Amino acid sequence: MHDSQRAPFVLGTERHRTVGDAADWITAHHDDLHALRREHGAVLLRGLPFTTADEFAVLRDRIVGRPADYVEKATPRSAYGKGVFTATDVPARRRIRLHNENSYALSFPRLLVFGCLTSPTAGGETFLGDMRAVPDLLPDGLVGRFADEGWTLVRNYWGHFGLTWQEAFATDDRDEVEEYAAAQGLTTSWHGDRLTTTQHRSALVRHPESGDTSWFNHVAFWSEWSLQDEVRELLRDECGDDLPFRTFHGNGEPVGRAAVELLNDVHEKVRTAERWQRGDLMVVDNIRLAHGREPFTGEREVLVAMGDPVDRADCEL
């Protein structure tokens, strides 16, 4: 059993008058910061003087080797340029469950960098969960099935429920979508202007640095059984079986309610959180740790950038 109660490691920084000074400090301590990240999964640097998205990008560039693209977009975000986004534009009243960024793609970021410009009055924590611990907390039969079969994701791009396909794939050209889908192992089906995509992925991966196995998927996150009852019934009334997201076992059988509730219960057991303060910058290992967000009151502005992309082929068990 892995110790899942250690992330993030909070590190108070020296008092820096300028973002340039802070960037130089990060460069000088780069190896030590990444050593702490490898040990704890996440490192939170407290007290940095950035106040804009551009300044956050300067610090991000001292931490990650190269930016990672946000592909197959699934949640609303505001883009600030230079690969910097709002962490999410989901309403403040909603809790966002644990998930690993882009776990459904063939390439995903190894690192996430979060930065707090405005901390909320209450709540709003970006909580973390150690996905190495999840397989040990699940029945062997369930883990074995997902390890053997993987999982399948079906997305229906309705537009008025979730993103349009134009937003998700950042193009208005169907041929570009088809080209991307062919390269990424997605099957497509068009229904007028509505698109359905299907993709099969592994459910567990091996970390390319540590060799540890992580539960790495959106099986519970995008299940209808993770929705509030009234939301699920509304979507069922409007969409029938063509919900915006549905998750299946690798053999095509829907993942049932009992399995999803068990997964969500296990996620709660491995989660930890640290309250945001203005000037916090948190580096997260996206393969080892999933992240989510608590509801909040007041204003909250937390940025995210993705870095050091990894090919799924290099992480297969």
C-alpha cells in the first residue's frame, strides 16, 4: 500500500520582490524541486509574486521542459494564451471529482502546474488523490478485469449539453476531425451536426519514471452514475442513451452503478487537500495523482498549464 497522505508537499519560498527573481530561484532549485515532486507527487510553492497569467507562464517555463497541448477538450476553460487556462469554468456550486488530465488520450501531460491568482472566501481546494493506492483498495476481480480489458469511452457532442465538437477539437472542419480521430484511434459517427466518438484505452498505466502502476482513467468521472440523480434523469429525458459521456468495460458492457460507487468511495479515501493562498504555485505529477475541485464561495481564479507530454505507448503495463 502506498502512502497516499503526503501530497502536496508545501514549501515556503524566499521573499521575492519580482517575478524575475522568483524565476531565477526556481531555476537554481530546479533539481531539488523535481526531487521533491518525485518523492511526494506534488509540490506547492507558497508566496510567489506572480499576479497575472503572463507572469505565471514565466514561472511555468522554468519548471516544465515543454508545454503539452490540451486535446479532446471536455470541460469549459478560458484561455489566456501561452498554454495557460483557467483550471475550469464549471460553476462554483459544483464539486469536480478526481481525474487525471487527458487520461483518455494517446498522449497526456506528465506534469500540471496550477497557480492561484485569487483565493476563494471558502472552499475551492484543488484536492489530490494518489492513484497508485487505488488498485489495492478495489476487489482483485474488478482490477483484473480493467487491467485485462481496459475501458471504453463514448462521447456525444450535443453542444447544449457539454462542448460542441468544434470546441472540443478546436476546428470547424470535419475532415480535420476525421484526420485527428484516425491518428488517435477514435471511431466517429455523424448524426447531422452531432458527432459521436468512441475510443478504447488502458485503465492502468506504468509511470515512466518510477515504474509504479497507477489507476489512470475517467471510468467513474464520466459515468452517468457519478451524476446527481436529477441531473442524470434530465439528461436521460433529453438524450436517451446518447448521453454526453458514457463509460464501458473493454468488452462493451456498461460499467454498472455498484462499480462506479465503489470507485468513487475509494477516491474519497485517497484524497488530500491544501487551501489555496494567493501566490501559490503547485506542480503535480498527473500520472501519479488525480485532481479535483471543491465547491466554493467568493471569487476564485486558479490557472493551469500542462507540460512534458508522455505517449501512452510508453506507459503500458
